[in-house]
Amino acid sequence: MTKEAKKIPPYLSSQVENSSNLSHDLHVHPVTVVNPFDDDWPGLYPVAQITQRAEDIMVKTSLVIDSCLNEHHHANSKKSTIQTYRKGWARFEAQFDYLPTERDVILDYLGRYDGKTGRYRRNNQDYIHLLYKHALGREWITSDPMQGLKRPRALEQQPNPLSLEQVKILMSLEYTPRELAILHLLVGHGWRQNEVLEIKARDVRLMSGGMILCHGKHREERIAILPETADLLRGLAQGLDDDAQVIKGKRGRDERFGSTGMSNFLNRAFARAGLSGFTGHNLRDTFATLVTEHSDNENLALQLMRDRVPGVGRLYIKRDLPPRLERYSPLRQL
């Protein structure tokens, strides 16, 4: 059988494209394969062997991103997680229409993230590497140029909690019910800012036994809530559809109150209280520190704020959390 040149089939044209510097096409060569069920003589079966170099086949970045997002939707990943990946991948796609195959090109791109802590560069490297792992798993590429690439060393942020006196100043100011509910959850419960934004009216209506469903960073779980905080949320949820966001925009319109709006509010609150050098995340530091100091129980603080608990005790020991939150919350120490 003679050698016959064949181009990439049309059904693959949306996934891979020939590089502009190609001087040859894909070739399919017949290969003799022994048929184990033939008693007489092995037959000839044409088996396609791609001889074109892998680096000459380019994969659209948008194709890999869409495929990754589809799998995250299938896995029921949190909306905030998908949004984080989407933002990181969108920046990469804006720079590269096709996945770059040279490590130096990728390193040059990551070099733009030159913050002091190295955390932003490390996170973006992780986001981008997910694309290459996915493309390799789908056999759209034959090698991963990021394989073995060292992750940047990131400086760990030290806790920066407010003192109890500073919390008193912050909480003594005048706030709207929405703003007060936000501070209750951040200072008095140790919630993450995105978890506050994820509260739905349905979650509020299903509160019972001093517990509310929290759409956490790692999982959804019921967690303790103080009575006055629950009352604030009930007031905010009145008249809203079950799937509506409870912490809405300042003027009560239908648009989402997002992370930027949350940061702006907290920065204004710190400024009004005469506090400088703090961010919204430091309110989570504040909860953990004050609860630990007051209860002398670090594990309890971590469990109340749904962070990593040392050991596996949480898998076997059930604690009655509402009365412990009632006793140890910074709002009860004021």
C-alpha cells in the first residue's frame, strides 16, 4: 500500500489548527498488525500513526477554558470558585489565542504578577496549569510544558486581628440593617466575605435551632448563628424570592452586591472608626483570635469559623455549637 497524505479531518478543525510555520501535513502510514484470531495468516490493518510534531498542533485557549468550565459545572463546583477560575483564565486568553507550548513564554506571562507576597503569581500559575492538565487529559496536547515548574514561594500573611477595644469602636457606629448584618457575620461569626454574599433568602427561611446553611469555601454546611443576626437577616429577606441574594445593593436594586462593594463598605467603616491597616479578611482573624483567647480552645474557634480542624475529631465528635457561639462570640465580649 502506498503512503497517502491526509489533512486534519474537519471535525477536529475547531480543536486544533496547523501552525503557520508548517511545511508538511499529517501522514497516515499502514502498519502490519497480527490478527490473533486468524488461524492462517495475519492480515493487514491500516493503523493511523501521526508523524507531525506535537508542537506544530495548536489548541485554542477558549476551547480548553470552555471544556474546563463544563466539567466544573458538572462537578457542582461553587459559583465563587468557577468565577475565580474564569477571571484568571480570561486574562490568559486575552494574551494567548492558543495555548503557548514553550515554558519561557509562560514564565514571561507569569512575570507580570510581581506583588510582594508572590501569592498572586502562585495562584495564577495554578489556574493556568489546570488548563494544560485538562488539555493533556483530553489528548489535545501530548506534553505539559508546565510539568515540574516550581510554584513561587509565597509569603504567608500574618494574622492582623483587631483588639476587643477596636471592635467596640467599630460596632458602636451607626449602620443600616444590611451593613450591620455584614459586620455581625464577619466579626461575630468569622464568616468569609464571599460566604456573606452567597446567603440566599431560602437559607434564611430555613434557619432553625440556631443554625443556618452556609455556602462555604470547601463545602455547604449548617453553622451556628446568633439570634439578633438571624433577625437582621429575616428582615432583609422579606419579600425576596427564595434564590435572591439577601445582601443586596445599597439602594435595594436587583443587581448583586459584589466583592468590590463589600470591600468599599468595610474600608469606609474602618475609616469612620479611625482604624487603619486592616482589611475585611482581618475580621476573620479577629474572630479566631478573640474566641481562642476567651475560650482557651483553638479547635473550637476553628470549628465555629469552619476552618481546618487538627485531627479527625470533627468526624466523630458532635458539639452543640449555638450555645458556644452565644458564649464566646466577640459580639458577646463587648
